[in-house]
Amino acid sequence: MTDLNEITKKRQNEQHRRALMMPEGFEKPLVMISRALRIYGDLYIEKYTEQLGDQARLGFMEICHGLITLLNGNTGRLSAGAIDSDIRTTAAGQGINLDLLKGEN
């Protein structure tokens, strides 16, 4: 049974990887928004050598929460768990803990 689980997991990982490289349908906006968040955060730190300011943090946090909510719908070949983890990691890089209730960051 373990072999079947490993094969299934490998297949799912490969599908997720392909969806990231060449997204289709519902995958496209999910991948694009996730990438855009990461790029915006990286550019902000590059320009200002600090994490997002208060106003930017609010908008960034709202987009993160919205994207996580979208993962409850159709994600195509994407792994919702992997995208969720990526969003949370990106937010944490900006000093935002998405596990806290909205408005507490």
C-alpha cells in the first residue's frame, strides 16, 4: 500500500509542478496572484530595506486572505496546501502572521 501512496504523491507533485510552470484555467489567476504577492514584497524590501509599512501591510494581508479563500474553490492541478503554505511564507517574510485574526496584524 505504501508504494501506491508514494506513486500517488509523486503524481500529484508532478501535476502541481506542471500547473506552476504552465497554468491553465483556474490555475492561472491563483499562480499569478501568488507570484505577484511575492514579487511585490521582494521589491518593497529591495527599495526600502524594510518590511511593508502599515498601509501596505493591510492591503497585502487582505490579498493573502482572499487568495487563501479562493483555494477552497477550483484549483485545477495545483495543490491548495502547497499554495497556502507559499502564501503564508510570503506574508511571514513581511512580518505578517496570517494565522492571527484579521485586523490583529
